[in-house]
Amino acid sequence: MNRWLFEKLHISWMMAAWCLGLTIGVISIHYIPRSFAANSLFLLVGLAIFVIVAIWRWRVFVILAIISGVLIGLWRGEIGRKGVEVYDSLIGKVAIVQGQVLEDPDLDKNGQTILRLGNLQMNNEKLSGQIWVTTPDKNSIKRSDIVRVKGKMTAGFGAFSASIYRAKIISAERPVPGDVAVGVRDWFAGRVRTHVPESESALGLGFLLGLRRAMPTELSDNLKIAGLTHIVVASGYNLTILVRLARRLFAKRSKYLSMLSAAVMIIGFMAVTGLSPSMSRAGLVAGLSLAAWYYGRIIHPLVLLPVSAAITLLINPQFGWGDLGWQLSFASFAGVIMLAPLLHSYFFGNKEPGAFRQILIETLSAQIMTLPLLMMSFGVISNVALIANMLILPFVPLAMLLTFMSGVMVFVPMIGALIAIPTTWLLGYMIQVTNWTAGFEWAQMEVSINLWQCAALYVALILAMIWMKKQTKLDLAKINIVE
């Protein structure tokens, strides 16, 4: 027993334990009273402990690696929440706030525009954090615009320090040159709409570019009911399709060219869609997996998950403070990279999965892993999600390709119009499937659970995965999402 405890582990496992601790620390600081201050002493002690862990790397030191990460996570989280206390005195008061639009504006169920503002200022003084704003104003606002809003400040939620509902837009300015990627994206979207009808083009651009605002309200609602929102939100699924395509196009010619094209695809897609919590996770995971593939290395999912979480939280601690998109992104990724291979190995052994079976198992796994969070957050689940996903997901890569070609070939006489015909037909089929599955009376079911029940379900899922791992003896380290 003593010999086992003092065996040396690979440094990657120590890093994984440290990153797990850091994630716990950053998230925990949000629930600790502000009277507790994690100062630079936490950083120094945490670094000192990690140096000891990194030198000896004994198995028994895993707990020290976690403690080191927690201390540094508390310090990073403390920096992230500094200045947020100013909102306590603003709640209930009318305020004028200036901020930069961080993500593409959305529409809520009442038709109001949703703005997520950062880089905040009030009375020419900087404010920490981010605020959630809804406004009935129909100004043409885009990502990276600078807006001044006026309204009653209310309590925030999740990663947002405060909220302003039904705000009045005082001014909206677009920096020069502004967000170039948004300009290119909108220009390309206009080319696609030349020959492809409105609803179909909106769905295709949702697949390809993560554009959601142009989507008809009825279609957007039906996508939610059918459990298909993830395919039109810029996420890991869309990015994985593009990265796999780019890598395989050049894999037989040059490994370097294959890696370079996939890397350009990752950077370009993130620039076009923006750095939302889910997109930050997806881009980081895809980049790390691509680097591991290029250098012939392997990254165990149990290392990749905490490392990715820690890096995103080091960049922006607020992702971990109740941001549902960040939580769902990691839950679905865990389903695809861990639960799906285990389910396939348990039920089908070592047989290579066909396209249909792979989509079925990955979709089911992602839904299983996100289900507890969805039940706790929304109190409803989709009963038709699996059916809808199986009827639509196999055709998403083709729909993305046709949408892209419709935009590229619009200037070529006749060719653009010809490509638009199968594009419109395929996207129209997807819309019909969405409306059909969402139209059933039993399409959704109300199921509400609390935090402890959610935690219990995840413990049960983890135990089930451990049991399947022992039964199948599957080496999860060989799983790579870009291959």
C-alpha cells in the first residue's frame, strides 16, 4: 500500500488535479462572503505547494495538487469579483451605463433585444463584471458596438452582476473598423440570402456561422422544443465538423498542412461567432486535441476536461459563476468524449461505429449528461429530442457545405441559383422535421429537480461510467475528437 502511494505519476495527472482544484476554487469564491479576501498569500502558498508536487509527483501528492489549485483559484476568483460590490448600492435605482456588446444580440420571447454588456462605465468610472440588458428599441446593434443604456438596475443572475430590463438605448456607436469578422460574416450571410429563402437561409447560417437573430421566432421556439438548439448555436458540434473536414481534406498530402488548415478553421470560426463561454470551451478543446494529434500525443479526457475548464476560468472567472452555457458545454463534451465511447464499447464491443450509430450514441450521451442541468434550470425536457436529432444531425455537414457554396457561388451566373435548389430542399426538410416533432402534445415534459437531486444524478452517472470502464477495459486516452 505504501509503495502504491509513493509511485510517481505522469505530470499530466498532477496538472489535471491542480486544474480541478483551481476550478473548484474559482467557483467557490462566488459563494464565499466578500468579507473573506483571498489575497496574494494564497497565490504564493499555492505555487509553493505545486512546486513540491511537480518535483516529486507521488500519487499521495494528488490531494496537495488539488489544494494548491484551490488556493490559486480562490486568489483568481477574488480578483475577478473585485469591484462587483458596487452593484449592491445600485439595485433598485435608475442608472445610465455604457458598455460594449460582448456577444451577438438575441431576441427574447417578448421580442425584446437581449444585450450582454462588458467593459462597463458609469459616470466615466469603470465598473467590474457584466450586465444583462433587454430593450424594446429596434436599433441595429451588433457585437462590439458601444452602447449607453438607461433603466432600473435589478439583481443579476449567473455570471451577470446586474440586469436592466426594458432599458432605453441612449446611444449606439460602432467603432472603426469595429469587429471585422462580424462585417465579413454579415456580408456573406447577405450573399446566401440572395437565392435561398428566408427561413431556410436562417437555419443554414445558424449551422454554419451561429447566426440566430435572423431566425423566425416560431422556428426558434420549435428548435428548443425538439432539443435541436445546439445545432444552430455556435458550439463544439459545429466546430468539430469543420475541424474534422479541414483535417481530412489534407491528411493524405501533408500532416502539417492538415494541422494548419484545421487551426485556421478554429481561429476563423471563433472570430466569426464570438467568444461565448461554450465557444471558448469548444475552441480550446479543439485546439488542444489538434495539437495532441499533430505531435502524436494523447490527452486523456480526465486531463483534457479539467485543464480546459481551468484555462477558461483563468481567462474569465465569471464563466464559473452560474453561467449555464459554460456548464452545459462541458457536460455535453464529457458525454461525447467519455460516456459515448463507453456506451459503444459496452454494447457493441470493438466494432467500428458507422456514421448512424456514432451520431445516435453521441447524441444520446450528450443529452444524458446535460439532462440533470436542464431539469434543474428549466424544469422541462424534450421527449422528441432523440428522434429529431437522428432525423437531422446526419445531414448537418452537408447542409453546412451547401450553405457555404450558396454564398461563394452567388456571383457565378446560374451556378449559384442551381446550388440554392438542393440547399433550399435540404434545409426545408430539416424545418419540416423540426416543426413536426415539436408539434406533438407530448413533445415536452415538466420535470423539476433541486441542486442536491442534480448532484445525486451526476454521482450516479459517474458511478455508471466507472462500472462500464471496468467491464469494457476501454482505454479512453485513445479518444480524440478531431480524428
